[in-house]
Amino acid sequence: MDGQYRKDIYPGLEVAIILKKDQRSGKKTYGIVKDLLTSAAYHSRGIKVRLEDGQVGRVVETDVVGDED
């Protein structure tokens, strides 16, 4: 599932995000959502979140259990 709809993302969810610095390469960062930063219900490039470790990026995947590289 992609991360374009705010209703699908909530604190505690394990997700893959793309950090601003990794947008060109598309490198994914995995973590657990702490805060949702996008207030809109939908965002075409993904809902922006803060992970528990403090990293901020846009959600690209929400079904990442066992999917890490």
C-alpha cells in the first residue's frame, strides 16, 4: 500500500519513507511513525511523517513487515 492517504497512516505503524536528501536516489528508510506532519487527507507524493528516531520524510510504503533490504 502506498502512503498517499492520511487515513491509512497512524502513530506506531511501520513504514518506509524517502528522506528529502534521498529523493533523487529513491533510497528507502524504514521506521515507526511517531507524528503525522501533513494535515491534508491526501498528498500525491506521500504523507509526510516523523519517525520515532526523529527522521522526517514522505511515506512510500505502509506494508513493510519483513521487507527491509
